[in-house]
Amino acid sequence: MNMPHLFFGVVEGDEVLFDEHETRHMKVVRVKPGDVVSVTDGLGGFYLCEVSTVGKRESRGKVLERREVIEKAKGELSVVVPHARWERMRFLVEKCVELGVDEIVVYRFERSQMEHGMEKIEMVVRDTAKQCVRYVFPKLRKVDSLEEFVDENTLVLELGAPTSLLEVPLERECVRLVVGPEGGFSEREKEFLSKRTLFVSLGKKILRFETAALLAVGYVALKKGKI
């Protein structure tokens, strides 16, 4: 039968391997050997697969049909997500995936009060991408310094900045949005970023970091045809 769920699998020839996380998903929705499920490799591939085994820690299947899904958009959208309280950070990561962000960069700013494991964040990206049927998962990377993500495409969200995001041309090949942590940027970070990026405002209201990020992401995503 065709399941209304999308699974992630590693495809090798005509065989698909499902890891422990996907195997748990299969058990929750009661997939059994012989069932036909929809699968993505997260790289743009879509597969119909017949499940052959559902094990304790992994499962396997056979590819019945495959096709490549091409997602068209006007350039790349990248977002720098700060480490923060998990419920707020997770919410931001989920919405970035839903809104078609191509890359999520995770960074611990000086005023970030906590740090979360990348595997935990990766599972949020994977599960959200499956739920909103994204066949190309966003790239996820951790950086340890500001220099690793700052370039001429970087826009930093900052209350009171003289330039509005609405005034910024977005035809460039890549747009990278940066939002600070719950406590804001440190003076050192602000000085570094102000010399190498463009600070942009979203209006006069004070917004939570995840609200500011999603407002900006949604606007750029619409402009670039991500959603």
C-alpha cells in the first residue's frame, strides 16, 4: 500500500537502508514488510520502495520507482541560527526548513547561554523536511567563529539600523540572514559585524530573536520563490 508518510533513506543501487530513527517512525505508523512507502534521500531523489525488513535498529527496502525532484528558486537563502533555549531554537529551525531555507548555520554567540548537539538539531531538520515534503533537505553546519559565515551577502538583523530590509535588493545569488541570541550581540561581535556586513531593521518594534528571524526569512523566501 502507499503510505502518506515520507521517510528518509540511504539509497545504494536498488536497496534502501533506513536508520534507527526512521525505523522508529515506521513502527509508530505500523509499516510492515511488503508495504510500499515514499522515500527521499534528502538530495532531491524520490523513491517508491517496498519494505523488506523492519528490524530493531535498522530496516531495509527495495526501490520500485525513482525520480529526481528539481526545486527552482532565485538563488540561495542561508540563515545563521543562534544557540538558545531549546524550545525557541527548535521552533526557529523547524520554520526555516518549512520556509525553504537552503542552509542553516548554527553558531554560539558570546551571549548564548547554552549549546545543543548537532545530531539533535539534524533530527529536527530531517523530521520537518519530511513533514513538509521537502526532497532537498537544507544543508546544516556548525561554525566556531564569525569569520566562517560573514561575507558580502550577509545581512544582520538589528533594531534601529538605518537601512530597512525592504530597501535591500535581493537579486543577489545568495542572501545570508543573521539574528543574534536572546541577549543580543556583544559589543565585540557588533563591532566586527558592522564593518563587514549590512545591518538591516525590520521596523520599530522590539521582536524576539525567533520572531525577527522568521519575519525576515519569510520575506526573503517569498522574494526568491522558496515557498
